[in-house]
Amino acid sequence: MDFKSKPILIAFVIVVVVAAAGFWYWQSKKAPSSPGAPSLGSEIFDKTQSPLEGQVPDINPFKNQKNPLDAIYQNPFE
């Protein structure tokens, strides 16, 4: 290792350590939300729920018949 790359390596290590310490400090200072208070995400989730959930009728015309062509065409390889 030559002398020119050594200060760059030391500076990189210092930047990484300072960034990690700053992130840890920022995470520890975040105010914890109370479990009973609604958050923005829960409010958006409640507003975007479908009012017809579970009330949509089944409109599949082929529910009882797996292949609609079975009555028309007989497969010769069966």
C-alpha cells in the first residue's frame, strides 16, 4: 500500500464511523408513537378499503364446468 491511498482509506473509515454513529443517534432520538394513536399509514389504509369487501357476487359462468369445450369437442388422445 502506498502513502497516497492511506489518507483516503483513513478518511473513508472516519466518514463511515461518523455516519453510523449519526444514524444510531437519530434512531434513538425518534419519538416513539403511542400504540393507541392512529398513524398516517393506518388512516390511509382505513380510507382505501373497499366498501364492498366480501359482498361481490360470483360471476364465473364456468364454475361447474372446467373446460367449456368439453361438450363440443372430444379429445381423441384421452
